[in-house]
Amino acid sequence: YKAAISIGFNPYYGNQKKTVEPHLIAPSSDNRRHKSSCDETILRDFYDEIIRLSVVGYLRPELPFEGLEKLIEAIKNDIQKSEQLCDGTDATTIQEREWVEGTTTAATTQ
């Protein structure tokens, strides 16, 4: 799955421990996507489970937000931007996608 990933301390909640929170993004044809402004995906909670992630881009620094609504708005925007970035057609994005999918050829790795 594509993902929007938060890595940090989540200043809105005042966390003392760094966390990694991926929001998995199902394909648009998947019935687990909500019909909302950013097509959120509902799979299930993966808390305390081991999963493998590949971080292939950076969106923004960790920021404190003035209220929960601003935080939710930023997360929805991050989800949309992450999906757009994962669908990119530039050489770097294509190479990363091929690596994640296991379709990298010798020509693209040189």
C-alpha cells in the first residue's frame, strides 16, 4: 500500500516517546476507502504489530497545531499529497516504486 507516515513526537498530544504512524492508502477501487474529501482507508489497527515500511519521500516538518480540526485537516492533506507523490512519473519515483514492487531491472538500478 501507499502510505502517509508520521514519524515523531506528535506535539499536539504532547508525546514523550517517538512514534511511527503509517496511514495506509488502499487503491481507489478498494471498497475500504471512504467516500470523503480525501478517501481515507479503513483496514484495521496495527498497533503493537511489526510491519515493513519503505520511506521514499518527505512532506513537511512536525508541527504543533492549534486545535484538533487543524490537525485533521493537515493529516487529510498529507494523505492526498502522499498518494500524488507515489503516483509520480519522475525517474526517482518510478525507480522507488519498482524497488518496492520488486520489479527493478538492471537498467534502472545503474
